[in-house]
Amino acid sequence: MLSDARERMLRRAARDILPGMTVNLGIGLPTQVLHHVDRTMAICLHSENGIAGVGPQLSPEEADRNLIDAGGAYVSPIAGTSYFDSAVSFAIVRSGRLDLTLLGAFEVAGNGDLANWIIPGRFSPGVGGAIELAQKARRVGVLTTHTDKRGNPKILERCTLPLTAAACVNRIYSDMAVCDVTPEGLRLTEIAEGVDLQDVIDATGTTLIVPDGPLPTF
Amino acid sequence: MAMPDKSADIGSAIARIHDGASVMLGGFGVPGTPFCLIEELVRQGPKNLTIIKNDANEMGMGVDWLLENGQVSKLVASHIGLNARAIAMMNDGALSVEFVAQGILAERIRIAGAGLLGFVTDIGMGTPLAEGKQQVSVNGVTGILEPALKADFALVHAETADTFGNLFYAAAARNFNPLMAMAAHCTIAEAETIVDQGRIKPENVHTPGPFVDQLVTLKQLPEVYGVVRR
């Protein structure tokens, strides 16, 4: 993925993080959305290892050895931060206290199915907290390249890999487009600047509902 | 009136752990991992252990010492992606790994510590993690019956303890420690600082002393507890 396409995708996803939200950002690409979030905005960042109110990352020189986020980055507390054990942390997740989670994907389907933790025989480091985040956050956004490294679609009619959770995804942010999972099917809602509509349709492995008229760009 | 004193030396505390034992290890990454107790477990060398920990640490740290020393036959964890040895051993069949979703792992341990047999959840329904598990219906919703997870031993790390074994954890070093401290037949805690009874405010006790059996003071904190530079 070209770095400017990637930055555009991250910036677009960041726009859906709104004041007042409690948010969990998955490890990897989703965490980088934070670079595009106005840090004066009143939001509560949750981390699986037991933090509500994750503050800015710190360098090793400034770090507290006992304060990492779930991705292993050294972070800081802010006014209002709390720490708790892992059972309480997932009580927050399962009881629906997360307004939004942003996750990565190996595959995502037009019906909202998500596969993002195991490629049998090739990659199986364990599921971590992904199932509970995907299944129980009130809103689930997926950040992914539209196609894999060989150009095959990652957005499919049905996932071929074992599911993390079924029918859990609300919105997909890719380097080419923003798509919403709706009862009628996968709807194209925005297109990346300079990207051709037909290229998006060709790169998508499932039928896209394309609204009439010009699409907003990001 | 004074409360019992649980202070023990590290050698005799760890000597209780026998071949074939199940051992919970606190920690999420480095914070909260009881490295000194693990190091002593490596030194004494009981084999065929079942290790229960959120992760497998990284190469050259904590759980990895036990793996390298051939002491672990089974690992119960949520994620081992930062330890290439653990993944290789799993793929070679040298290590049996049971993956449990992170919050389900925490809750199965918490439930054991609460003296219950299990709980019902819809987490994992419709995914491969539900396969082979008992399903039950509660108020018209079908879920998975997740059994309590207990262990023979729990090794936990606290920032501060009093001699009765009341424990206080620092920041994100709490994670699985208070849950595991409740869920084992014998809980061995290491603490960076041990204070007299009464010096931890009762309101600030995270793990109450009745859950702790043996208490080990760390005279110095080895470098492995420090900030990891990647």
C-alpha cells in the first residue's frame, strides 16, 4: 500500500472517533489511527491489559516499566486514568461499554463476518482479545488494504478462513474506499481521491451496492 | 493481635512445585511477570508442567526459560505471537498449546477463584472456538459452558506486600495477577517491597492476604523487570 493511501485511510478512520466515546484500537494498523486523532478531544482509550484512559506513548527513557498497552508500547496515564485486572477489562468489553473498536483483517465479508486471527498451517499465534472486541463492541470498524500483496480481494462474499466473529463488522476502511455493511449488502459510501470506481468494483470480491450520483471522496 | 506471617525463602517456596504440576504465571508481557520465581523454578527443574499464562513472554524471558529448559508439556494462553520458540515448539508438536480468548481465560480463572464450576457465554459462538464445547441455553439464548480453570500453584508479582500477604500491584502490572492469586491451591507471591502489617491501607489492598500462602521478598530487581528496548 502506498504510504499516502495508507495515511488517507488512517485519517478517514480517525474521523469516526467522536467526543465522548470509549474506544479500543487493535494492535498494528488500527493503533496508528491515533496519530490522526485530535488528542484534546474527550475520548477514553481502553487497553485489554487493564487500562481505561491510555495516554500518549513514551520513549524508553521516559517509560514506566509497569505501564504498557496491549501492543507492548510504553504509555502514560492522563487525568482520569484507571487500572484494573484482566477480568474487569473484558467485563468492559463484553458488557457493551466500548462504543467503537477498530481492528485489522485477513478477510472480511459483505455480511460483516471477520477473519483476523488464524491462517491454519501458516499463522496461529493465538486469538488474544480479538473475538470479544469483534463480537461485543457496539460498533466495529475494519482497517485493511482492499487487496492482499498478490492483488487478491480481501473483501469477499464469504470468508474462507476461520471466523473471529460472525456478522460483527459495521464499516470497512480501505486504501480505496469506505464500505458499510447493511441489511441489503455491502454499500460503497466513499471513494479514495483519485481512485476509479471500476477499479474499486474489480478489487472487491463481493457485490458492491453503488449509490447513484457522485461519491464523497476522502 | 497480629495476622500470620507468610514470609518464606524462595527456594523452599518453589520446592513445593512437583513434576506434572499446573502452574499459573501472572503478567501480561513484562509487567507483572514473576521473573524471580520463574528463574527459581528453572533452577529446581520440575518437569512436565502445565503453564497457564496470558502470553509466552518474549524469547529469553520468563516463560521462555521454562520452554528452553524442557519443563513445559502444555501451555494455556491467549496469545504467543512474541515468542518464536513457543510457536516453533507448538508447530513441531513438542508443546501442546490451548488457546483461550483473553477475557474468557481471565474469567475462567476468576471463576475458579470464586469457587464456582463455570459460566455461560456467547463469546465464540459461530466460530471454531465453540467446536466441541458443551452448549447450554439460558433465557432463550444459547451459549458455551466455559469451565473454571484452576491450578496447583499460582506465581504472582506484586509491587508491595505486607507480611500477611496483602498485595498491591503497580499500574498495568495487575492484569492476571489478582485473578490467579485466587485460583490456585497454593499461591506464591513475590514482592518488590515487603512492609509491616498495617502499612498498606486496607482500602488499597488488591489481593487480600487469605489468598496468599507463601511470600517471597525480592532483595534486588534483576534487569529483566526493566523497560524493554526494541
